[in-house]
Amino acid sequence: MLRPTSFDVAERAGVSQSTVSRALRGSPGVNAETRARVSAAARELGYVVDRHASSLRLKSSETLALVTICRPGEDRSAINPFYFALLGSIAAATSARGFNLLVSFQESPANFRADFVASGLADAMIVIGTTSNRAAWDYFAEAQASGLEFVCWGSPGDPFHWMRSDNDAGGRIAAEHLVATGRRRPAFVGPQRSPQRQFDERRDGFAAALAAHGITPAIVSPPAGADRHAQGVAAARALLDAHPDTDAIFAASDMLALGVLQGLKDAGRSVPGDVALIGFDGIRAGTLADPALTTLEPDLDAAGEALVAMALEDDDHRLGGTRIPVRLARRGTA
């Protein structure tokens, strides 16, 4: 009879081989339920860890790698503040498990890197950041196709183990709130046909909820090339030129919404008196606007905990996509 291997244990327990290795060496990155399931599978199969080989091959780094994808040439201080907030929640969840966090900012082939686990620098990897950097996501898609395991926030497509905000639900919540407060001539401001699919999901949810009330929103796509704030200013100007009677705007992101807010002020429109405004992301800068920005806010604490669990535990729930709930943070603009 052939001696059972860690791969046999992984198949019996319904986890990956790397999770078996971490569970049997007592890594704090594996929860108690998964550790018990792996231990039971090992006992049933008569699997015994080769301690000498394990010490040579399978030392845990007790570190989680976090790759943050940036736009080429983008100053790190200009990165969307949503990703810094998400990074903070991931760091907190990682620390709670007794792990360290290795952060790598990547923007171009010159610094693309995905071998943190293979090189022993980390036990698992998470990828977050802008989906507009297609070259970066293509690189990580190829890495995944070659057998690399990781989880990501967002992603421009489904071939990844991904997590996203519940964007469609957020759009519907925005629409229902605006209708409930008497707005009847709403608009959506956000990129169209963008690799950042969350914008399409937010628009579609918004439009579908409004359609149930017999309302069709105006759709304005901001000009490409500028930063989100500048895009929002320009989009507000274009919207008011084309639809001067607009009384509500749902912007695809908070950074766009803050630009829209500036554009409305420049045009002499009061917010929320003349035009109500809702953003999406829940970034801190929105609370400092005048008036403070009403926004759809994802539960970033839950997102950080779930991403770390998906990366380190390698369990069944890791496969496919996961949505994080959002809530309306009602402030001064709507």
C-alpha cells in the first residue's frame, strides 16, 4: 500500500495541500474548524508528517503578502484612498491572526511580482488595486493559470478568486433613497465600458430600481485621462448643460462625487437643495466635504477579515466570488 501524502489529506478534508501543511504545523492562519477537519482526515488516512522534510520545506513565514496594483506613473500618495482604507482593514485582520503583512506596490512589468509564496516570503497572497491597469491583471491571470493561488478585491473579470462590494444593491439603495426624498430627474455619473466593472454594476442597479418607478436616469460618462476629481467637475458641467433640470446625481465613486460637488457649486447649484448627491466607497474625505457626502459604504472590516480568511484558510468558500454588503451613510448631500 502506498503511503498517504498531504495531497491525499487535502482531498479528504476538502482543502488545498498548502492548508494541510499550515494546519498540521499549528499555523494561527488556519481556523479551529478547518484545523480539526484536516487533523481528522490525517488520522483516518494514517498520515504522519515527516518532521525532517517539513522543517526543510514547509516553514511558515507567518506573513501574508498584499499586492496593491497602481496606475503606471501614479504617485503613491495619489492612489484612490479607498484602497488605503481596505489595506488598513486587511492589516488589522492579518495582525489579529498573529501574522505580519508584506505590502508590494506594483504598476508595470518592471516591478510585477507574484512569487511571494513560492519564495518563502509569505504563506498566502491578496491582490487589490485599480482594475484600469490591464497589464497587471493580465500578469496575475497568467500566474493563476500556472497554478498560483491568491484572492483579490475587485478584479476586471471572473477568472479570479474575487471579492467585491454588492455594487448592484448599492445602486438600488441610492435610487430608492432619492425617489423616497422626492427626486424625479436623477442622473448617473460614471465611466461607461470601463474595465472597472463595479461602475457598470452600480449603474445597472440604479437604473433598474428607477425603472420600477417609471424613471429613466440621464447617464454621463466623465472625460478620460484626468483624475477622478477633475472628471467629476467636468461631468457635472456636461450634465447641467445637457440636462439643466437634473435634481439628483448618483456618482460611481466618492472621488467622482467630490468632483461633481465642486462642479455643482461652480454652477451655482445648492446641494442638496437644488441637486441631491450620493457617492460610493465611504472614503473619509467625504466626511470632510461641505456639505458632507452621502455615500454607499461597504463594510470594510468584514471585507478585510474575509479576504484574509480566504487567503490563509484556503477553504471551500474561497472558490468563486463573494459580495460584501453596503449601507447608505446619510450625511449632508442627500
